[in-house]
Amino acid sequence: MTVLVTGGAGYIGSHTVLALLEAEHEVVVLDSLCNASRESLRRVEKLTGRSLIFVQGDIRDRDLLDHLFSEHAISAVIHFAGLKAVGESTQQPLACYENNVAGTLTLCQAMQAAGVKQLVFSSSATVYGDGHPMPLHEGLPTGRPTNPYGRSKLMIEALLEDLSASDPSWSIGLLRYFNPVGAHPSGEIGEDPQGIPITCCLMWPRSRWGGVSAWPSTATTMLPRTAPGCATISM
């Protein structure tokens, strides 16, 4: 299977790309590199001994997306691309909504035109809002996110749920989680943002390859569901 990973050069994206390559999938990565480094993908290739296809570009570029889907036999998409800084979303809400919501809309339009209808969307547990008992689970109703970043994720979930309801041939997974931590056991890849780290809550000093590593943690792998519909997984 050939999988398109948007935002695949980022922290979660690069670890996902590594897992896909280890599982013998072919991978196409689309990333603007606005908050990531191409080096992470070079290290993924070194760790796996396999190559991937990297394209630097923006998910809002419809012509580029159409070219990718026509050029490669893509069967599924894992969508990480988007702005993720809560503070920045409060200061620049229009940029947040344009990148996250409009970008996802453009991606889905390109997928529909190409007949690619398997999607995993990287959402956020912020869609639950405040007031729920811990731990959170996918049976809980969504609430009122307290910032534009969270609201953009909730808008995208609504978009994807409406799309799934309108066309049962779509298979969509909504992956909700809070700040992820950890790094590959090799120490070769981890959090390496372009600037100040904004997601990990507890940091070790910079690692030997120049990025920021965090407390090690176990990893969870999620595959797209094979049956049509829209599923939610909370972590």
C-alpha cells in the first residue's frame, strides 16, 4: 500500500513514517517544512534501510495535490499537517483556520477527485473541552474548546463526519490525543521544531542529534479501519 503522510517530517509524522516503512508500505511525504526538518526523514530512511518520496509543499495547493495523486498510486492518507501552537492560534486565528480547516478541505477535495477515500486525521483531545472526568474516552461528547486551535480541530471533525455520512465509501479515523512524548529508541529522531518547543510538557536537554528529546513512552499504532464510516480513537 502507498500512503500519503501530510506533515510527515514533523515529530509524530516522522515516527509514523518510520512505522509504515517498517511495515513494508510505500510512503509519500508532503510537508511545507515550516516547523520541521528534512533531516528527520533522512534519518528515518537510515533507520529503516528503505527510501521514501518527499515533496515539499502545502496541503492548500490543490494543483500539487492533484499531481501527487495522479503521479503515485496512493491508497490512503494520514493527515498531520497543520498549525499546532495554541498561543499562536489565539494571536493569529485566521492563519490557524486557513491552514487547518481550509487545508483539510482542499485535501479532501483532492482525495475525492482521485478516488482515495481512506483517511486518518490527527485531531486533538482538546475537542472535548473542559469538565469531563479523567481519563477521557471516545464515548464522551465533544465540548467547547477554549482556543482557536481546538476549535479548528472540532470543525475538521464535523467536516469529516458530514463527508462520511454523505458517502459511505469513505473510511475515516479521528485520532484524538493530548501532548505526545517520547522518541525512537535509537535517539535518531524526536522533537526538533523550528524554534521553541511548544507541545512536549517535560523535556530532557537537547539530544545528541540536535533535537529535543522527551521522557520515553510507549507508542500506539493505529491503522485505518477497513469498513466504511467514521471512527474515533482517544488516547
